[in-house]
Amino acid sequence: MKKERNNILENIVKFRKEKGFSQDYVASRVGMKQSGYALIESGERGLQYNVLLQIAMVIGVDVIEIIAHPNEYVEKDIASCSADEREPVEAILQIKLQSDKKDQVLKLVFGENNLEILNK
């Protein structure tokens, strides 16, 4: 876990420097003092997800890029996928519910047309 956290912190520093941003600039945009931000980058202070999200927004990268770098994260465009990759995935979900909650859950999962889907 510590190695992954260090990679994330290294990636934050890398992206911040690539953009030419100082610690003070990012810290002020995130709403903290530079000294507190420096503690995050050095690993001396924990990094909460909401702060990571704010840092990513300030430096203009997606959180997934900060977490996954140097591995490239690519969202698949369904049109560029092969036929095998477009096949629907079969999943079986079993939930025990009280009868009065069943309709609410079905609407949540399947939307308003849940009866049409279930009758097929």
C-alpha cells in the first residue's frame, strides 16, 4: 500500500511540475497553506480522496491518470472494440428483499421499464 501511495505522490509532483505550477499555487487553489500541501507531497500527511480530486482538477489531469501513471489508462470507445469485446456480460445478482422493497429496487436497477425487461 505504501508503494502505491508513494507512486501517487510522485505522480502528483510530476504532473504539477510539468504544468509549471508551484506548490503554493496548487495549495491556494485547493484551499490550504503551502506548508500543509508540501507535507502531502512528501508523504508526511495523509492524502484524502477529496483532496486528491481537487489537486487533479487544479493541475488539469484525471484522478485515474495520477493513480495509474505511468501505465496508460484508456477508456474504450465501443465503436473501436472488436465484436468479442462488445458481447454483453452475463451476471447473476441475487438479493433477498422484503416484498415491499422489491419494486423500488427493480426500478432502481432496471428503470421504469422493469416489467418489460423481466417478462422477456
